[in-house]
Amino acid sequence: MPIVAISAARLNQLLGQDFDMDILVHGLQQLGCDVEDTATLALFKCPACDTPNDKLAHEEPPKRCEFCGHESQEPFEQFATDEVIRLDLLADRPDLFDPGGLSRALKGYLELESGLSEFTVGDSGIEVHVDPIMSNAGTYRPFIVCAVLDIPPLDHNSLREIMRLQEHLHWGIGRDRKLASIGVYDLDTIVGPITYSVVDPESFQFCPLGMPGVQMTPNEILEKHPKGVGYKHLMEQYVKYPILLDAKNLVLSMPPIINSDETKCKIGTKRLFIDVTGLSKDSVIDSLVTLVSALVELGGHVQTVRMNYPDGPQDTPDLTPGTIDISYEDAKKWLGLPFDRDDFMTYLRKMRLNVTPKGDLFAVSYPAFRTDIRHEVDVFEDLAIGFGYENIEPAVVKTLTIGQARPEEKQSKMIRDAMIGLGFTEIMSLLLQSVERHFSKFNLELDAHHVIVENPKTIEQKVVRNHMMTGIMETFNKNRRKAVPQKIFEIGNVIHLDKQAETGTAEYRHLAFAIIGPDTGYAEGRMIMDAILHELKWNGSYAAADHPAFTKGRSAEITNNEGLWALLGEIHPQVLNNFGLAFPIVYGELRLMQVI
Amino acid sequence: MTLNEDQWKILKAVLDAETPLNLNQLVDLTGLDMPLVSATIQWGQESGWLDVAENQREELVPAEEAKELLGSGLPERRALSLLAETGRMPMKDVAAKAQELDIPMHEIIKWGSARGWFEKDKGELVLTETGKTAMQTLDADENAMNIAIARGGVYLDDLADLDIDVERVKKLLGTRALVAKIKPRTIRIVHLNETGTSILRSKDIRIVKERNTLTSEDISSGEWRNIRLRHYDVTLAAESVAPAKIHLMQKIIQETRTAFLEMGFEEIVSPIVESAFWDFDALFQPQDHPARDMQDTFYLTRPAEARLPDAEIVERVKRTHEDGGDTGSTGWGYTWSEARARQTVLRTHTTASTIRAVQANPRPPRKVFCVGKVFRNESLSYKHLPEFHQVDGIIIDENGSLATLLGTLKEFYRKMGFEKVRFKPDFFPYTEPSAEISVYMESKNAWIEFGGSGLFRPEVTRPLGCHVPVLAWGLGLERLAMLRYGLKDIRELYWSDIDKIKEVPLCQ
């Protein structure tokens, strides 16, 4: 998850007061933010675009600008430091990604403001025409919403803030631009109406961001421009590429790859045009309302854009608050907290929600960006946060219940005690194994009875164990430089395919034990196996086995007519070689119980 | 008076001696070793029977190589024969000859000059009159060395008795460690006094056997009464040994189980190979949720599909995802796929077990827990294992609430050894509200995030037929083990270093 550094000075500026770092951190934590730590950032000026680049105090000064991409031989010059709070972003709450959204929440928590954030929405008079081809099934990026914002003239800091938020929304909502991607432009460079359509990847040309005067075709951009190379995979299924054009055919952007250089935001820009395009209607709407709501907190004024969709016009963004009716009694029961109706309303307003009585219930209005609210329990959570987790008096459930352990666990404990009594030390190993370690090294073959993983990151996790030998042999290998004899055991589950079972597998609890040393052998193993069978009051008969992992003539299978299964033998010298071991090993494995 | 056989042997030797003996002589006479003789004499001294006179002497102790050196002749003596014919020789010729014969040149010059055998004159080495004489006779130190080598050491005052010039010996050997060392020695001479003499001569002396151990026969025959067991120095350190032992991780698992069982929880299991339905869908995780990606979850080629529960349950879960069904929720607003729910995965959390338990028996009151292996599609690193242990607990209770959840957690964590616990809001996909737990670790002087909790969303419980609050929490046990044992690398837990398992104390 990305970590974002929020400047304490910037937060205080937005809060209109000078709070101590501790108060800010505590407030953010009590709001549910994941505060990683606080830190001092060093700020460096990019010699090309003047934008501040920041680094942690102990990090190397930058040589490449993270905004304009400028690279220099010399490290950038440091001009200031900044005290910041570093947050691990919460994917579920994109409204808490930036100083604007965080200050809105903090204003409620610190009781500076309450209820819904108030703002007016104007009409920009800008229209966008959406080419019907965009909604052809399975092609292009069908969904688009837009907005206009009047803002205080952009400076380096506000420009940087907007770019960061855009990036984080791409991560949090847009699935790295796949479901939704945002474009932000200087409206004063654009003449409406705007068209959302497609262009040919080979014949069309424009100047991509950061390359003024360099005309490139869309395909050239995908091959050569860093953003094109980075997001090329999103265009693979397209024959023609999405494009946003103004009335004079000036390119705004080629979503979701890159903006044009002519329409980019710069220092001094005071009218923003914003578009969000994507594959998911919810994601594009969420991205837009979250972004413009954050910009409102930074002093922006929202204006709608008339979207002429193939199925009719609509004004976006729609920032109408959502409403949900909730029950005070249900909330009280769900949370178990001592609040009355007045407190109840106060806490909700503290969380920047509006609440009004509505018969037996309460009508709660929540901002458009709070798409996480799907059920009244989501509002209950806000209520609990408004109450303050630190103020909750913990209680315990008074109902009596009877504890009960699983039978295989009771049995395993008994066997574990017996094995330790016999001088064996317990080991634990992993269930996921490579084919080589689990089968080939034992002269076994992967056959139709084994569980196979479809998508492991490495071949080390290709199969799920169906015997316990691998962990034992690997452990001996790891301890091969230590004194012998060594005696070890493991108790754990193995998994076999079982067509009758609900999930297609059966799980068994097994015991494996082994001794490595110059003088060990079948007879010593037999003593141990017999001792364990005796403790379990199990009887079995030994019969010569023909198992490829064991020396011929020195292994046995132990069975009876009640389903007993065990294996005992001397490990084949070839297998010893395969695991880099130089002493004989006697190995026993016993099925203790079927678990699933 | 009771003495053991050895004590008697030593004291008897003292008693019978015509002239007072020293300790070395006692060792020779009794055939016992020096520590025993020395301890016995000290004991006799402390008992007031003996007086010990200390006599300072100097001993000439031959070096290890001394016999060989003297046998072939000391370097300067070997050089005598080089000059025997001519009486003088240029230094460089001497050096060449010396090198040829492997005689150290500097030794020749140093010790030859010291003895007055050679002189340097105009770049030549000259044999002196003393040197000429020396060719026929051995020097004092050489004589002394021959005696010392023969006897394994000799006292200088004994040499004086043999008319050897002790001062010359000291001058020539005092700093010649290659040949010998002169060491100061304290000689203890034992004098039996009157008290000792009368006691040892009396009839009251009883001699007992002293042993380190009793034989089986000594014990059963009663012979042990005549045997005195030697006293040990009980403060001495012993060799280290560690018992065969339960695995570090297993111990944490068993402690966790015990905590839950003591709190009245029933233990449950569920399959490791799980359906996506129970791992994700039943927990209201939308089918396009990133956690379900191939990136994070192990899907299986074999078995490829699992069976779904009753059609009615499946239908309710489907509707909850699509439009909320009758749970009071808006749902996710997408078309739910049964095929995706049938996919098999290696379970990603033990919440798959507890949610199955909710469906199996949703009637309160119930408390259940599950400890088991869970899987994440990650490569092995110091921070991540592709498989690890998790514990999940739930309480199904009419009066369950956020407050009782936090209260139960406090008790649970106290049982796990954490006295100080605090909570903060968090966001998890299937609980609402949710709380993250932090515990205070004395050893780190810090709060450590350690576990998540919450009330299952109604979208999770109602489709499964449960209409009362379900309190849920879970935590990863490897993380607890790492904190407990101070490990920096999670893989250390599974390297199964036998020595490490044995060394870590059971009591933590």
C-alpha cells in the first residue's frame, strides 16, 4: 500500500489553527487512519520545473524530478524542510488520501466544524459529446464523467497536491488506471464543446505531456513515452484509441495514457477541467466525486459539465449527498455504547454527516464520495469513531459456553508428548513443496492423485504435500554439520485428492519420525513405531513394502483391517545423496486420523 | 579418628620417614597424584598435626628441544670446529658455512662472544684461547644441562653441591629460553609435630575406603558403611544439555488454543483446500476484489472445482452481492458468478472456517475458534511466508456488540501475555465496525499492531441464516512468534535448526 506524507503545516493551514503534531496524529489515528510514523522531509527544488521534490531526511537528494521527469547530473538543491505525518493509505477510504479530505475529517473530529461540508455547485456551460462508438460492447473505455473547478491560482504546492491525489486515486479506485483514470487540464487552453471519441493509432498525431513541439502518433507514444511504455498493456485489446478533443481539435488527452502538452496545468492555472474515463461506471463516478470534493476543501468551486451521452444528456459531477435511514436502537445494540439520542446526533455530525429525526428512525445524509456506506452498520461505524474508540469501556459477553478441543488435537498432543519422551525433537515444515523436492528426490512421480497449485510465484510452491518425508529430509540437510545421531519428528496434515469430498480433498493428520546416525537402522525404527502403536492401543501387521524411497528389503507397511496405515524403513542411499546426507536414516510415518 | 586409605598412606609415609619429606618425595613414595597429596597435607596442617616449612629454590628446567640441541652441540660449540684449523676466518665465510650446516649465525656470535670463545677482528672471527680450551671441556651450563635433561630438571643448589659454577649457569641460561628456563620453586617440607605423631601412633585411627561411586554390591551388601564418598565441589559448572522439545511455533499454537479453550471456545476445523465461495463470497468480498487476484491467492489446477452448499444459501449470497437481498444493504451491484465461487483456492484466512461455523449452526450462544495454516501467493522472504498460521475466533451472541468485542479481546490478549491492549478504528471488508488491536511490548517499549477484529457485516451473516451479532477477530501467529522470540527473519521459524529449538527455553 502506498505511503503518503502529509505536511503538518499544510493541515494546520487548512484547519485554520496551529495544532501540535501529537494532536494531529492522535486525531488521525482515532479516525482510523493508519499512521506509519512522523518524519522530517527535506524539500528539493527541481531546476527545470521548480516543483518541490521531497525525500526523507536520511535519503539521498533526488537527481530526477518525480513531476516533470527532468534529470540532472547534480543532486537537486535543498531549500526547506517539512514536518510530516506518514500514512499508509486505506484502499477503502479514498476520501482520506490527501490534505483536503483529511482536514475535512479532522475539522469534525477536533470539533471545528460539524455536519456535511457546505458548498455550492455552479454551471460551467461546457459540454462534452460522447461518441456512441465508445459504448460499443467490449470496446474502448465506455464511461466518462467530467467537472470544472475554479481554484485559487495553482502554485507548486497545490499542483503537486493535485497530482499526488490523482495518482493515489488511480491506485485506490482506478486499479492502476484500468477501471478509471483521471485527466486534469487548464480549462483556459481549451475551447468547448469537447468530444470523447477514438482515433487511429498510426495516422493521428499530437504532442504528449512533457514533449512540447514533438508530434507523436498514439503508437509512437506507447513505444517511446515513459507513460506510454508503462500503461501500454491497457491498450492491447483496442483497435482504435480513446481521445478527448476540444472544439478546435486540440487534444486534451489520450485516456488512460497521457495528456497533451498544450492543455496541461501549470503554475497560475485557475480553471481546471477534469475528466475521468474508465471501464467501471462506479469507479469513474467515485474517482470524480472524491477528487472534486477534496479540491473543494482546498478552496475550489465546482461547476457542472453537460455530458451528452448517446442515451441523453446529464450534468456531472453529481455531488448530491446520499441518504440512509438508521435506527437509534439498532445502533445502540450493535455498538453497546452509552450514548443518548442527542449524543448520537452529535457524534454523527462530528463525522461530517447530517442527521435528522424521521419518525422512529433518523435520516442520515452522507457526502457523495462516501461510497463505502452500503448498510446502516457502515454509519454505526462512524458513530463509534465519533464516540471515540479510546472512550469505549470494554465489557465481556456474559453467556456461558463450554470449551471443546478437536479430537485430532488431543491425540496429537498425546503423541507429541510421547515422541518428546522418546528423545525426539519436534520440527515443523511447510505444506507447499516443489515437485522436485516432494517427488523426484524420493524417486516418486507426480501422478493424478496430487493437489496441484495453478499459479505459484515460484516452483517451490507447486504441490501440496501428501507425505511427510520432505520436511524431515530437508531438516536433516539443514542440520547436516551437527553431531549425530539426531532424532526428529513432525506432526502435521497431508492432503490427498478425494472426488467424494466437498472441496475435492481429504486431509489427514500424520506423524513422521526419523533418526539419522551411523548406527541407526530398521530395528531402531521398529522399536519407536511399536512404542507409538502401543500408546495408541493400535495393533497392526508388518509386511514387506516396495517403496522407491527406501532400501529394497528394508521397509515395511503396517496395516490392519481397521484402516491403520504406517510406513517404516531405511531411506535409500540414492535419496540420502539427493539430500546431501552421509549417514543412514530410518524413517517412519503413521496416519493418526482423518481431519477432513 | 577416621581416615581414608589414601590419607593414611600419605600420613603413614610422613610418620615413617627418617628425615622430613617434601611433597614431591611424598608423591614418589605413595604413588598418588600431587593434588591429592597436597590436599591431604593441607588438611593435616589445618588439623594441627603437621607443620610445613617452605623453602625457596631455583630449578633449571630444560626446554622441549634441549636434549636435541645439546646432543648435536649448541650452535657456538659447533662453530668451534669450523675455526679449529685456521683459528680465524672471514665473517662472510663463517656465515656461509653456518648456513650450509644450518647453524644460526646470530646464536654463534651472541653466545660464542658471551662465553669468550670468539672475538671479532678486522672482519674476521677469531678463536680465543678460552675457545681453544673449550674444545676439550664442557662449559658449566652444558654440564648443568646434561644433568637437568637426565633428571628432567635440577635445583641450582644441588648443582652447587656438584661443583658447578651456578652463577655462570645463571648468566648463560637465564635468558636462553630455547635451551632452558630457571624457575623459582617453593618446596614444601612436611614436619610431623607432636600432636600428629601421637594421634597417628594411637589406636583410634580408623581407615575407611573412599570412592567416587558405590557399586550395586556396595549398596546391597551394606559395604557402603565402610566407604566414604568423596565430596564434590558442588559449585563447579557442568556440561550443557537441552531436552528434546516441542517446536517454537507449535508452542505458540498450543498456547493460543489453550487461551481459547479456557475462555469456553469450541475448536473447529475446515479444509485447507477451500472453495472461493467460503473463502471470499460468503464474506461479501466482491468477485472483482483485488484480494481475489491470482497475484495474492493460490488457485488450484487439481482439484479444479468445489461443490457449493445448498442452492438456497448460494442464492441468498448471490442476491446479497448483487443488490443486497434482504440484508438491508445496497449490495455491490454486479452480476455474481457461480462458477467463480466454485473455484478452489488454498484458504487465505481461517475466517473461512469461522464463517462455515456460522452457517453450520447460527444459533446463539456460540463461541468457536480455529487455528490453521493459511496461504498467500508470495515468495519466501524475511518478511513473508507463502503459508503461515492464523487463528480466528467468533462469538455469536444476542448481546454481542463493539463494546463486548473489545472486552473479550482484552481478556484474550491478556491470556496471550499482553497486559496492555489498545484499539483504533480500521477498515476490513467483512466487518463493520472494525478495530485494529495494538499490544504494548515491554521488550520493545512500543505499541505493536497485532490483529484485526470487528462485527461481521449483516451482508455476511444474514444470508447464512444468522440474525444476531457475530464478533470476530483474527491474528497471525508467526508474527507473535517473531515478537516473542525476537526473530528478525520469519523463515528462521521453519529452518528447524535442531540446536535452536532445543536452546530456546520453554518458559518465555
